[in-house]
Amino acid sequence: MAVSYKELGLVNTREMFANAMKGGYAVPAYNFNNLEQLQAITQACAETKSPVIIQVSKGARSYANATMLRYMALGAVQYSKELGANIPMALHLDHGDSYELCVDCINSGFSSVMIDGSHLPFKENIALTKKVVDFAHQHDVTVEGELGVLAGIEDEVSSEHSHYTDPQEVEEFVKSTGVDSLAISIGTSHGAYKFKVKPGESVPPLRFDILEEVERRLPGFPIVLHGASSVLTEYVELINQYGGKLENAVGIPEDQLRRAAKSAVCKINVDSDGRLVFTAKVRETFALEPKEFDPRKYLGPARKELVKMYKSKNESVMGSADKA
């Protein structure tokens, strides 16, 4: 039986993005895989009064179970209200890879879906995206499309090479598909190993020239940045200190993301930073408290640290604090 996201207290991204465009900030889109991550996202966004997009990949949805996930989203909405914040919350499918998956998510309570046809030839990407849009809009669900391919690996999404978005394609793509937002490739990358840089070298800057040209061609249209974790050094070091092996893991500098958030970029995706923070604190607890076997005693500190990190993102990177 199909369930509407409205029954769960969720919203789609249309108004969120319109407000972000006017206000010069980006709505945070945080991936989650388990209860503790979702609790942390909800608490951080409620306490900073930030709108939020809670998002799952195909793999994360399978891991959590689609039915459980629906009730987790309902719980997150109610939890934010218990914390005294009636924040707009969307449940989004990240990197949907088929029409069937998008339909299934829409029928199980998602308020927003991404159909990623960026690996397909241009005309095939348009056809697939339009098919999803036509179904989603019948249910007042918003759709994100993608042009350009990001390098890196994250869940099922893998690419050896990145291809920057060609600004000359964006107008035809948006007009032909009716999509609500567009993910573009300007130098961000999936995973914790975003760039091959030697010690002392700096990360290549984002291609703001491409972003500005896309903005010029699509005035007032919501743009999305994927692969935008900063791969926070303190947590990489903590993981390595306690037995991990993350060598040369680097991400996107936060000042570049803040600059992007002031532009047409209305949604910034963060997944790897959440994984790194969580893993760092679990490793630390295992190392310092080797007799500990109560999951609450090692997942609890990880959740607490996640809240701190997400609050910092909302305040200093997204600019979304106090915008709910």
C-alpha cells in the first residue's frame, strides 16, 4: 500500500530551495545508515533550527529495511518537535539508479528522489530523468537530476574519472526533463579520498567558473553539490591513532563550500564526514575502554560527536542555522 510523505510529516524540497536561494544558504543533506546517525542529524538541526534533508542511498535503504526506514523518518519528525523545533525535513533518495527504485521510494514515503543518469549518454539521461519526474510530480515529490560525473566511490556509486558538467547542456536538460534541482560536477568527489595530493600540496579549487556559467544559464534554479565532505583532519588522525589506515584522505575545504552555499547551490551533500566522525569515536572508545561491550557505551559518544559536527556544518558551512 502506497504511503504519502505528507502522512509522515515530511516536506518536499521546493519551498526549502526557494528559501535557500533567497537567503544565500544551502540546505544540509546528510546521509544516514543507522539510528544513531539519524538521531544526531535530527538533534543537531533542531538545536540549530536548520531545515534538513535526511537522505539514504539504495544500499542504506536496503540495509535499514524500507519499512523500518519509513518509521524512522516519522520518528525523526516527531523527535524534532519534542526538541521544540518544527523544522522542515525531507526524506531523499540519494543516487537512485532506476525508475523502479524511485517509484518504490515515492510509494514508501520519500518526499524527494534523485535519479542519477549522469553515466548515460545525454539523450538517455534526459529520457530516464523525465520518466521519473512525470511519475514523481503526480505525487508532489521533487526530483533531482545530475549532469557530469563525480570521481570517487560511495556505496554503489563509483567512477574512476570525473567529467565536469558542460554548462551548454544544462538548459536543454532542465527544460526537457522538468526536474526540480540539478546536481553538477565542479570538482567535488565521493568518498574520503577525493584528491591525490602530496604532503604540502593544496586541494585543487572548485570550478566556480562552471558554477557561475550554470547560474547565468539557469537563473534562480536550485543547484546541488555532491561529494562535499571536508574529510575533517582531526577525525582522520583519530582513526589512524587508534589503529585505522586512512592515508592521504582529503576533502573539500569548508571555506569553498561556504562560498558555494551563498550562490545558487541550495543543497550540499555530506556523507563521508559523518562516517569518519562516527568511526573515530567508536575506535577511540574501543582503544581506551577495551572491556566495554555495551553498544550504548560506544555508539553514544559517537552520536554525541556527530551532533557537534553537524551543528558546526549548519552554522559555519551551510549557513542554514536559524533558517527553519
